Amino acid sequence: MDGFWSELTSNRVITQMLPEATVETLQMVGLSALVTLVVGLPLGLLLRSVAPDGLTPNRTTSAVLGVVVNVLRALPFIILAVALIPLTRALVGTSLGWEAAVVPLSIGTIPFFARLVETAVRDVAPGKVEAARVMGSSTAKVVSQVLVREALPSIVSAFTVTVISLIGFSAMVGAIGAGGLGFLAISYGYQRFDATVLYTSVVVIVVLVTLVQVVGDAVARRLDHR
Amino acid sequence: MIELSALRKVYPSADGPVVALDGIDLSVGRGVVHGIVGRSGAGKSTLIRCLTGLEQPTSGTVTVDGVTLTGLSEKQLRTARRNMGMVFQHVNLLDSRTVAANVAYPLEVAGVPRDRRRARVAELLDLVGLGHRGSAYPAQLSGGQKQRIGIARALATEPAVLLCDEPTSALDGETTRQILGLVRDLRDRLGITVVVITHEPSVVREVCDEVTLLEHGRVVQSGPLTDVVTATGSPLSRALVPVPDLPPDAGRHLVEVTYATDDVATRDAFAAVASLGDDVEVVSATVEPLAGRRVGRLLLDAPRGGTDDVVARLRTAGMDPVVTGRDGVGADVVGTGTEGVA
């Protein structure tokens, strides 16, 4: 145990690079999560609304959105990330660094989160929507006060799952130049055979995932009055 | 208060158009509790959806409190709906809101300021006897309490009309009686007009002043409860004044008579039956309290060929008998089982 601790405190990759890599991972996951929430939530609500049994059925929009979401979700993330390099360069100016990683990360998780939101909202009893409409609610009010509010515990759980998968994806983009814990684990831990770096990175990732899950569960439980 | 005129609703379907409502004319006066009964698929739910404007009729008009709903824009309809409260079979409270916030919802929609909302909610919760449960969540209430909150919510905007879609079908007997008592009490105190859709004859007996029977989208029978139940042989009198099962050896030629005890005393009715002689057997009978009076219904097994004589003699005693086959006497025109909103 002593050997492990001294290795941990003397390994220069860990003492000098791990804190920075952790911050990079937090930054890229945090910003991507925010973008995913801001774009994915409305997209999920739209998917539900234009469905044949939604509030404002629209066959064409439903079909087009469905195809786009399915295609994006069907692509393995690492392939999507590589394929998006030109777009990333156009948007961010570079394809390297955590800022650049936000582009493929967001595009990869938005469709996933949107589908989860759609499912969560679909589970709201149709009777509640009907009741709200009879009480004179506009469509916007039905969406905000009934669909989103009633599905909020499920939406929070969906967002938790999304953030956790973002942490996983962030390690993958680390391998193609995004930095962060994934980059550290691959280039210093795996490629330089430094097991301490590899497993320490893994432990930090596990801790992050656990924290997100615990917080997400607590928030969802607090919001759930069913 | 409510006027339906030549109301028709046709749904397109893969197997051709389905006629849900086929020319409904109906008028419900202010302060009346009007029951609408019928089997599943008779058009009850479509009718109530047309009343709320959630469904636009194919033709005909719906007028509620002087406002013709047909042809209104969605925005005008939303305003018109504030003059209607609706109570649902499954209550449909929002689980994420407290009881008080649920009752406040229609007031928020109507743009009532916060302090007036709070006062009105307190008043409404007291009205339904749950003044102390405002901060609870719906999940913490019993089925009957939830429906009380559903009623408080429906009354929030002081509507002229209360629409109840199977309000007690998910409740037990005692809770049903309490909820119906509350509805009647609200009508008496607020003078609100109530339409109750139900498949339960007991609901009609307990709470309705008038009743309409729908079948295949048409009105089969309609009128004040006292009139429909004493119309001997009519489907509603059979459904609302049920008699015990006939003995298996009862004859096939029966004479049926329904009477109100303030028109014909039961003693006189029985005397008339006794005077028919030994050949005439009473195979089933009941006397039930209904619409503030008592209504009797008798089924007599008359000897072959003797039915006309029995009918004539009962008529002399002031009753209005009909000859019937044994199949028709227990006609289940209201149906059984629960139905959803849609």
C-alpha cells in the first residue's frame, strides 16, 4: 500500500497532468451536457408533439426527424466523431482540445437524449393532457405545465443517463485529440505501459460517473410525487 | 343552459365512416342534473367531447350558456371552456402539483392574480370538505378524496356547467354515495347545471333530475326521471327500476306495470292484482325510492290468452300495463363495465 501511495504521489504524470485532465473532462462533459439539454429537450418535445397521437401531429416533420435521429443514433460514436472533424474545424477553428470535442459529443448525445425525453413525455397519462385542455390551456401551457412538469422525474433520470454516457464518450474523443482523462489513460497509461496512470484515470472516471448517478437519482426522487 | 341541435359526429375509419352521434337534439335547463346513459360505444363520450369543444361536430350546433361552440376559433374555445368544469373518471390530477396547486391550475390558466387564487383555492377546498389537505400531493389521497379535489378544480372558474364523465365508476359504493351527495349539494347551493355521463343506473337514481338514453348515437328516450321510470316497458324504466330475476318456470306471456306510489298506492296496486284471481301470479316485483317518490314495478304471469283481460283490468285501477316477453323485462340498456374518456 505504501508503495502504491508513494508511486501515486511521485508519478509526475499523475501529479502534474491528472488534475488538469480531470478539469478538461469536466469542462467538455459539462458544456456538452448543457448543449444537449438545451437542444435535446426541445427536440424530444417536438418529436412527441408531431407524432400521430401527439398534440400537433405532422406526418412529414415526424418522419424527417425520426430518420435524422435514428441515423445519428445508429452510427458508432467514434466513427461519428471522426466524420465530424471537418464540421468541428469549421465551427471551432480546430479539431483538437476539449472545446472542439464539444461538437461531436453534443451531436452524438442530442438524438439519444431527445429519444429519452420523447419516451418520458409519452408516459404522461393522456387524461392529464385532456383535463388541461378542457381547463382552457394553450398548447404551450400543456407542454410546459403538464408534459414537462409531470415527466420531470423521468427527464432528470434520462439526463443522468445522458451525462454518464457523455463521460464515456469523452474518454473516446480523448483518443482522437480532445485531451481529458481519456487521453491521459490512452497515451500515458496504455501506450507507455504506465499502469498507475491507466488505473488512476479509470478510478477518477468511475468516481465522476458515481457522483453524477447519485446526484441525478437524488434530484429525480425529490421531484417525484407519484 | 345547454342546447344540442341536430348534432352529428362522423369519424373516418379504415372500414368507412363511423357515425358516433346521429342527430342528437337535447336541451338541459339551468340548475338541472342531467344524466346521459347508454352502452359502451353509444356515443356518450363523443357527446361530452363535443360539449367541451375538444371535438368539432360534423354538423349541428352546441350552445352552452348562450355561447355557440361550433365554429369558434381555438382561442375563443379556450375562453369558452372556462365556463365549463369537467370531472373525469380517473380524476387526472397533476401528480407533480400539490392539491392546492391542482385546484389553482384553471385559475392560473385564466390569468387570476396570485392572491385571489389563494383565497379562491381555500374556499374551494372547504367547499369539498378537504380544507386541511391543500399541501398534500394527490398520491397521498384516497380515491374519493382525489375525486373531491377533481370537483373543486372543475368548479374553480365558477363555471355555469359541470360535466362529469363517469365520475364514480372507479369508486366504491360508499364513496360513490358521498361524491354524488356532494354533486347534488353543489347544484343546490351554486345552481350549477350538471351533465353526468354514466353506465351505472344507481348514479342516475341518486343524483339525476332528467335522463337521456343513447343508443347507436341516437336519443332513444329522454325526459324527467319521474316520467321515464313510470313509462311502463320503456328501456329506462327497466334499467332504473330493476326487479329480481324471474323464476325459471315463469310463462312467456307477461304483463308488466310500473307506477309511482303517489299516483297509485301500492296497497291499491296489490288489491287490483289480487282481484285478477288465482291464475295470475306475481313473478317479480319491487318498490324503490326514486326521484323523491317511490316507484313500483310488477311482473305478472298471466294465463295463456288472458293477458288482454289483465291489461284491461289493471288499466281500470289507474295503471298503465304492457304485455311483454320475458326476454325484455330486464333489458340492460345501460351496459356494464367501465369506460375510459376516449
